[in-house]
Amino acid sequence: STAVSGVSVNLGAGSTDVVNLAAGANTLSATGVESIVGSGGNDALNSVIPALDPAREAQVQRRLAAANKGPLPQKMVARLYTEIMSACRALEDGISVAFLGPQGTFSEEAALRQFGGQAELRPCASIDDVFRQVESGQCGYGVVPVENTTEGSIGRTHDLLLATPLKICGEVLLPVHQCMMSKSGKASAVKKIFSHSQSLAQCHEWLNQRFPSAKRTPVVSNAEAARMAAKDASAAAIASKAAAAVYKLKVIAANIEDEPQNTTRFVVIAAHGAGPSGRDKTSLVLSTRNVPGAIHALLTPLAKHGVSMTRLESRPARTARWEYVFYVDIDGHQQNANVAQALDEIGKNSVRPWTIPKKRASNMAKVSQPLFGINLSTRKIGAD
């Protein structure tokens, strides 16, 4: 496997720290075969041995952050080493990454932040297509939006995470800064505004104040909005600065989002999960009967074993009317002792089976007595 050995970066005035990415098993190839999907999954997925080791790379980035004394800011050091690792992965085994396209979307920006510029990025027409590309083995990884701090969850992503045999192996937190752009760059010429529905919602109040009469039209992506605005002199798009560059548009106004801390959380999906990195998050999908105390029984093992729950959300189960599944995020890796004990106890307190489609059985925790259906996925925690 290909690794970076003795790579140096100037982390402070007059000083050079050496970061060895190749000592022992510290290569950029995955050394844990257990991270690959087990029996019962798609054969093509089971045969994939990943060139990406998310847990190891997270440890390297955290060590760099601790060692960095300046003058380079931490974000710059992180991006520098992301590109170094991206180049090494490309030498070992070129990585292909599906994302919600076309070029210029925030999904592409998230993919670049996670995989660097040496990965082969493949734009897809929809979130469904991203999942299909990875499930079929056409791409090794996919990047999909899962949640926004202003507008909440991306429903389609959650529904597909429930139905897929794929696992989450990474997370990217991307600050989202929206820009209004047009062919002429003149606000007075704008009669219609194209953007993704989420972006229109994120800029709702700004638009009400400055363009109250302009027609707002939701489209499949912000980059598509930019492409359409490039062909219509009376139209503007709300998208990223990257989209303005791609489609040769002039920015009318930047940072127009209503909430300055606007951030979108993306997850990286693959046939394999992530090993423990020391700072992890585990996602569960739980199913329970509609009986008194059901949610209390579901959550009690987490509290008992000191497992912090960071998110709880319900979605329609799509199996019957008024039945729901619960999406839960917890701190820690499923291999951590307290997390493993909590999950085992959830399984032992069961009262009825949850029917699991065979195609995703390999991604489920083994529950000895069924109360809650459990879909597990662990990844390293992303950073701004």
C-alpha cells in the first residue's frame, strides 16, 4: 500500500514538525477487513477493500491540530494534509466519489473537503442516484446532505439510509454561505430567482426585504439554478461562489443566508464503516411498538451506560399508516464497551420483531430477542 512517510510541514516560525503516516500499520489503506460489509450483503460490495481509512485519517488530522503552533491557521493545515492524503490514495487506488451535482454544488464542496482534489468526483442527478452509484459498485463512496441547521433534516436521505445496505463512514460539517448571482450582476434586472428549495428557505427573509416581487422557482440543485440563470438575463440564482465561477455569473450579494451560522451536515456512504478513531459518532435507526413507555425503554440503556445521545428524530416507517422509525445519533463507536453494552441491552429488552428486508440485513445489529429493529452505522465526527 502507498503511504506518506516523514512528510514535513512548517507548523511554526522557524520550526518543522514531522508527521509520519507510515509507521507500523499507519498506512492510508484500510487494515481492518472487519470494516467491510459482512455476509448477506451485495457480493460486489463485499469484495471492495477500501483505500480510505477514515478513522486513521481523523487521528492524523487531530495530531496535526494539536501540533500546529502557527502561522498557518488550522483550517489551512487540515486542507493541506487532506490534499497530501488524497494524492497518496490516488497512487494506491483511485477513489471515485458520487455527489449531488452538477458542478458547483455544496455537495461537491463537501466531497472536495473530505477526499481532496485527487479523487474522481462524479456528479449525480439526484440523491437516489448517489446511493445507486455506490450500491452498484460504480463509485466507492458517496456524499449526501443529511441535515441543515436552519431547515432541518433532508427527508429523502433519511429514507434511503434506512433502505440501503451501505454504511456511513464519515461526516462533513460545511458552513453554507449563499450568494445571489446573475449574468449581468445587476439587481434591478432580476425578475425571477432559481435555487434549491432549501436555499430559498434559508434566504427567505433576505429575499422578502430585497426582492419581494421576484418569482421564486425551486430547482433540483443550486448549481442547476446557476446554469439556468446563465441562460436568462432576467433571472438570478442563489448558489455558492463556486457555482458563480463555473457558470461565469456575477455575484450581486454574498452571505445572504438568514442565519449566519448556517451549516449543512453531509455524510459519506460506502460499503464499509469506520474503525474507532477516538472521537466517533454512531447512528441508529430504531423501531418500536406504539405502547406506553416505549421511548423510555428505548432510551434507558443509553443513559444507564453513560452514552450521550446527540439527536433523536422520527420518520414515517412506510410500512403502515402512523408507524414510525427513530433516527438516533450517539457519541462513541459501537466497539466502545459502554456503547456495546447499551446496544446489547436494547436488543435483550425486546418484545416483537422488526421485519428487515434481506437486502439490508448485513447492516443490522444482531438482536437476540426483537423489540427494536436496529440499523447501525459508525463514523468519525466531522469538523468545520
